Amino acid sequence: MAKRMLDCSASEVLAFDKNELLESIQKSEGRVIACETIGTLQPMLGNVTNAEFVSAMSADILLLNVFDVKNPVIKGLPETAPEDMVRRLKELTGRPIGINLEPVEEDVKGETDPMWKMSDGRRATLENGRRACDMGVDMILLTGNPGMGVSNDAIVRTLREYREAFGDRMILAAGKMHAAGIVSEAAQQIITKEDIRKFREAGADIILLPAPGTVPGITLEYAREMIAYAHSLSALTITAIGTSQEGADTDTIKRIALMCKMAGTDIHHLGDTGYGGMALPENIFAYSVAIRGIRHTYKRMAISVRR
């Protein structure tokens, strides 16, 4: 039986299998934080990875965005063979690691901003999913970066493939933080009960949806209704800040945090563009204190990765 993640040391949480990790998150009762980082950008602290920085600020789960499994880059990481980068990062942080892969619709023209330009190793193909498994990734999140053309139908198709191929080894999460380039799936159409049902039936263990107040039309009441429905299907949930509000003032962050807690989410996600590459460190701290208090925040910050 898994302990709640809130109380786990690095050795305990990294020894969990898929089901134990899910149980540990659920037992924490809405007090787990996942922070997204971009390894291809210059780290905020120069030669220290952004993943290490967010861990030091109390993140429980690391989510690598713009991570190309065929050409992995994590700036600030000591020299490491590409195939060992995820495992090395786990050693340095003591955190479970997820990555984003993107089920891009072939007939949708993607975003032209160089920051989000699609590469072959970021696409949610079966080959890339297997590569992620072999690299030691604990969770794949099927989602989309700004303007990339990721649809809910494409997410469902990919979930089915991934569930059959390696769903027993890997946590599968799915959803969108914003429209991701599909105009017809904006505002309250980003995710509906029908989408949640399809995601769950296709193999999703965790459903992602925008945090209240981050996307037009996503209110506390709407998020609570979607989360309650996901829970009724025995899925966990992530509420995501994917609209650069991870770089807002701390008062805004605390308001979003409490709305997510009231909505009933299991995991609180902070995105990667405070400036660029990770959330503002003071916002990670403020969010953590809002949802779990000083004691648990400082404990997560202070506990050694060698425990």
C-alpha cells in the first residue's frame, strides 16, 4: 500500500509502480504540485536545470515540455548520455517525471513561433511513446502547446494505442490547457463530459483541464462539475495553468490555487512560462503554501533527495 505523496521521501516515491504512484497522489487529497519546465531554454540559474529549481521550490512532480525523445535536451544537466537524461534528472531531484507528447492533426497548420515549433520527437507517435518508456518516464501527458493543432479526437486515438502498447507500465494523462490551435475546441469546448468519458474509456488515468480563471469560460463551477464527473469514472485530475499566469502576481496565483482546491482536483499544475522555461519561483512557493501550508511546503523543499 502506497503512502501519500505528501509524506514520501525520494526513494519511496521513485520505487512506486504506476498504480502505487496513482494511489499516492490520490491519498494526498489535492496537495500535489506538478511543475512544467522547458529544458531547451537557458535555465534561470545558469548551470542549474529548471527542473532542479522547481523541485527546490516544492514541486512534487516534474513535467518536461518541448522534450524531444529523439534529441533530448535539458540545459544545465551534467554531461549525460541522451538515453539516460530522464533517469539522471530523477537522481538529482528525487521526483517522478512526466513529459508532454502532442497528437497533432496532420491537416492543421501549426504555430510558427520558434519556441513551439514542432519536431519529430515531440509528436505523440507509438515509437516516441515507447522511447519515453525506455528512458524511464513515469507519465505521458497527451496535450498541445499553443497553436499546434491538437484535437480531442487525436488524443483519444493516441490513448488507445498507448494503452495497448504500454499502458500497464506508464501513467497516461490527457487533456488540454487551452484550445491548442483548434478554434472549435475553445472556452468551455476545450473539455466536456463527453471528452472526459472518451479519454477515460480510451485509457487515460488522469484527466487534464484548465484551471478556473485561466481560460475564458472556465469557472470554478464548471471545473468542479468536470472534475466530479472524472472522479465518478475513477480517473484522477490535473488542473493546469497553461496561459502564462504562472508569471502573474502571487495574489492571483493564490486565488487560482484555492479555486482548484475547491473544484476538487488531485494535481495542481503550473506552466513553464513565468518568463520562459519555468513558473516564477515565488509563485510555486505561494501556490504550495495556499494549498498545503508552510509545514508541508518547507518539508518538500528541505528533504534530501538521498533519503
